[in-house]
Amino acid sequence: MRRRRIKESNDSDNWLTTYSDLVTLLLCFFILLFSFSEIDAQKFRSIMSSFQGGTGVLNGGTTLELDENLELESGALEEDLEKLKDLLEDYADSIGLGDEILLTVEERGLVIRFMDNVLFDSGKADLKPESMEILKSVSEILNMDDFKEKLIKIEGHTDTDPILYSEEFPTNWELSSTRSTNVLRYLVEEQGIRGNRISSSGYSFYRPIAPNDTKENKAKNRRVDIVILGSSYEDMEPK
């Protein structure tokens, strides 16, 4: 009778082993999902190494091969964009437009933001003569060996004020699109930027960077952005 009770107790504990393996598998699964969503090779390696030599489904000798170039290419790209940003900031300061030409490195790449009337007069889409000199210097930097293969997007933006007394631009759609196209044409036709690395878009007032509730905020939204795309966003562009 005593021997029978010991056997039943041992059998009842077997579920704990199955349960612990299941929990370990789920933990590993969510760690993998997190690692891939962050696309951070170093973080992934650190998490995986914490399991090396541990108990559960990952044995001490288990390794996972990753492309070593992933981390290197990401770091090199960020370094290139920071270098380009520094060059353009120095140029903007040298011509006294450090507050009017804003540069930021974002997830999609380097954004060169021309505020309000740097390139165009109010309600117009013809490049101002002085703006051509600015774009000429920017294009010389974009054509440097370090950056000449990077893809470029030109984006036109307006505020919410309606277009008045203009047959050429019935709405802000036409104005923003024509402005970005004119910047593109100047860079391609006059400054030798290859047409297969550049595109243009007009967004009207639908992608503001500030609420259109004050005169100052509306001035922020009237802008043209030149975006130097990072490699992950280059892959989304038509070939």
C-alpha cells in the first residue's frame, strides 16, 4: 500500500516538466519576436547569449548565425548621414540661413528642411534667384562620392490658407506639387543629379509639423523637404 502511493506521487509530478518546457518555448518565441521587431543585431546576440549554457530547450552548444554586415551597414549608414548633416549645417551657417535650413536625421534618413520663403515667394512656385545658389551648393554636396548613390525625395508642403486669385494653382495641392517638381527639375537639369535617384511629391497641408492655428505655426508648415533616404527606405522605392 505504501509503495503504491509513492508511484502515484511521481506520476503526478510529470506535468511540471512539460509545463516548464512549454513556458521556456513561449519565452524564447516572444524574445525572438521582440528582437526581430527592433532589428538590432547586437541586442539579439545579447539576449541569445544569456541562454547559452542554460537549461530548457536551448543547449549550451547552440548558436544562431547572423549576418555580421547587418550591424556594420546600419552603423556606416548613420555615420554617412551624420557626416552629410554636418557638411550642410556648416554651409547653412556660412550663408546666414542656419535658422531657415533645418537638418534632422530621422528613421527614414536625413531631412533638409527649407522653411517658408527660403526658396519661393508667397503663393509662387518659381525658384528665387538666390535660392538657386543655395540648391547649387546642396547639389554639389549630394554629388560627392560619399553620397552620390543615395536616393532623394523632394516634398512640398503648405499651410491651410486657401489659394486666392490664382488660375495657375487652384488649390494647395497644385502649389505644393509644382514647388517640389521645380526643385527636382533644377537639381536634375541644372545641377546634374541623376533622374533615377530622385522623385518629388506634393502633400498640400496634410502633413503639418505644427498646428495651423497661428501665423508662426503656419510659417513652419510652409516648407520644402529634401530627404536623403536611408537604405531601408531606398528598398521601398520603385527600381
